[in-house]
Amino acid sequence: MNIELCPLHNEHDRMRSTAIKVIQKLTHAGHTALLAGGCVRDMLLGREAKDFDVATSATPEQVVALFPGAQTVGAHFGVVIVRLDHHHIEVATFRSDGSYSDGRRPDSVTYSTPELDAQRRDFTINGLFFDPIKNEVIDYVGGQADLRMGLLRAIGVAKDRFEEDHLRMLRAVRFATVLGFDIEHATWESVCGLAAKIKHVSIERIREEFVKIMLHPNRVRGFDLLVNSGLMEQFLPEILALQGCEQPPQFHPEGDVFIHTRLMLSLLPEKVSLPLVMSVLLHDISKPATQTRDADTGRIRFNGHDKLGAEKTGEIMRRMKFPNDIIEPTVVAVENHMVFKDVKKMRTAKLRRFMARPSFDDELALHRVDCLGSNGWLDNYEFLLAKREELASEPMLPPRIITGADLIAQGWHAGKALGRLLTTLQTLQLEGTLTTKEEALAWVAQHAPIPDVFDAVEE
């Protein structure tokens, strides 16, 4: 497999060029220097690399001497960040790793050779080097053959690689998902056998890998691998509880809640927001806890699963340490996903307020796949699309024709009574009953006498 270095067209190409400049300078100083790891893999696959890392025989001190101002962020591991041409290039000294007592990082490192450096890496496709000066791929681990076969294989003994860094098990799922590769048998068996050890990894690192899997268009493959390997059970066991949770067949001919959730994942568009994909995963998370059967008819019900599900969603996402700006819209989507069945019955004002919420687009997308993943009834979805088109020429919530300041000028006092009145006036405005400030003031004079000052204070 050859790599053809193309002209500079974009930021990716400029970063590659900067990394090659670093390699040239190290080489001219008498050191061996190569592109390493994921960037070589991606270049061979014809994909844009996110980063260009350099591996070298130069020690960190020698790298800093050649690139004044370079930052020794991982001196213990021989890693230096070189700043050049507005890019940051990671330069690491060839090394061998000692034991991994914490299942994350080596206790010690020894500077070594390119061949030994390749042997310490996780997967063969990530153990490749490329010499841009000679335009030569250097492969000590069989990575090129595995790339051709579309195979993810651990370097050396798979169990040893995963014992060294437990997160590599999740990375195996991510690479198989993102690249569409099969996982080699011994590698997969080791993931399944060691899955329980993922609990020793910080939840932040787990969440980061999980998010990358779920945001990828091939997310269903990743979901299946997480479930079948036993990894999902370790950090998100609530998903496994959906298996075997029966649903009423007249509304859910597809099967149980787990099948329904997985089917919804497959129906999402390629590009999704994180709150959307998380709300798909968790929207029915409380169905097992709320499942009942009517004594007479035997009909299955899940009363309150939306509200309880919203609470549980918040608990799960806080446990996984998601940021609040992801948790909040996800919880709102789960809490409201059953409201969509009533949109045709809503009064105009309530409907417009419902559609004006900032999370509505993701909630509408959730509703769509919820329908397609069950009975296929899209009438409410199509109604909302038509309503949005109908209102496209105006704000969903137009400016109020009367404000709190207007009412205070009429003698009202700030408080709950004023807030309730403003909501009533906005409802009448949205429904077309009131169209001007004058009409609103006249309506207030007739229907809403100013409360006594004492009553306003009591509120």
C-alpha cells in the first residue's frame, strides 16, 4: 500500500505539511523520525487524519533543543508538543512500556526502537509508521494486511493489550464502528472475557468513547458490539433491562422495548445531535419499572414512564458526568415524548408555545423515529410539519402586544398575579382574540381588575 502526498488544499493538508517539516528537521539533525499511528492508518485508507503524530529516536531534550518553546507535556512518556506554523505536533520518543499496574498507563517507559515502539501499541492498524522523506510505509506488526482485510486485530496477545489499558476494549468497538471493520476472533474473545474490567476506567473516559460511537452514522453496529461484548452492561446496564420488556402488539408490532430502541437508532439520520441520540436510547428507559397489565383485557400499559424516565435519564447522565447543556435537553425530550400524541387537540396558543421551545427540532426527530420504529403512524409528525410551514413567515412566538411594564403603569404590582395575567394575554394574542395593545388594555380593564396591594404582597 502506497501513500500519495497531495498538494496543500485545506487545514488537514497544512497540518500534514507541518508534521513533515518537523520530521525533516529531526532527520537533518541525525535522528530517525516518522509519522506514526492513526494518521498513517487514515492516510492509507484515504481518510483525513485528525492529528499527525511523530515518533522519533530523539529524546525530549533533543527535540526541545531543535524546537525552542516546545512543551514537554508528557516528559515521563517521552512526549513533546512542538508548535510550528500555527499547528501543534505531538512528538514522542520511540519507547517500550513497563507494567501497567493501574490498567491505564505504564508505570515506567524505556526509550527504544521503532520496532519495539510498534509492539507496545494497541491494534495492528495503529502500529504503522510512514517515512515521508522516503515515501515508505514501515510495518512491523502486519497492519497493512489487516487494513486490506478490514480487520481489527490486537498487537501480540490480545488479553495483554487490554490488561495494560482497559479502555482499549471500548476503543476496539469504536474503531470497528467508525471503520466498519470486523474484530479478529481472539481480539473479540478477549474483549468479551475482560469486559467487566472497564469499570476500573474513569467514567469520563468511558463516556468519551461511548459518545464517539453513538454519534457515528454506523452507531447501530457500535450499539450491538457494546451489548454483545458485555461492555454496555458495565456502564449502562439500564439498556439491558429493556430486553424482554413486552409491549402491546397493536402499537408495537416490532417487539420488546430493546428491539424498539435499537430500531429507532437505525432510523436516525447520519448526523445527529448528542441530546437526540441520547433521548432515543433513554426515552423508554422506565418502561420496565412501570409495566402493568389490565386484569380484564391483559393490555400492557406503561403509565407515567415518560415522567419517571425523565428522572432516570437525568440520574444516568449525571452518573456518566455529561455536561448540563446535554443533560437538560435530553431530559426535556424524554419527558415530552408522549405529548406529541396530543398535538392535534392543542389550542393554538399551547401548540405554538410547544413548538417554540429550543429543543423542539430534536424532539420532533425523536417523535419521527419513535413512530417509524413502532406502528408507523406519522400523522402527528406530518401535522406538525404542516403547521411549521404554515407559520414559517412569522415568529412562532411573536413579540407581546402588552408587557409587564405596561400593566405596572396601569397600577399593577409585580408578582404571580401579574405573571398569570401576562400569560392569559399572550394566549389571547396567539389565538387572534387580541391584536393591539389598546385591545389588550381594554380587555384588562373589563376582565382583570387590579388586585389589592395587600393581596399582591401576600402572593
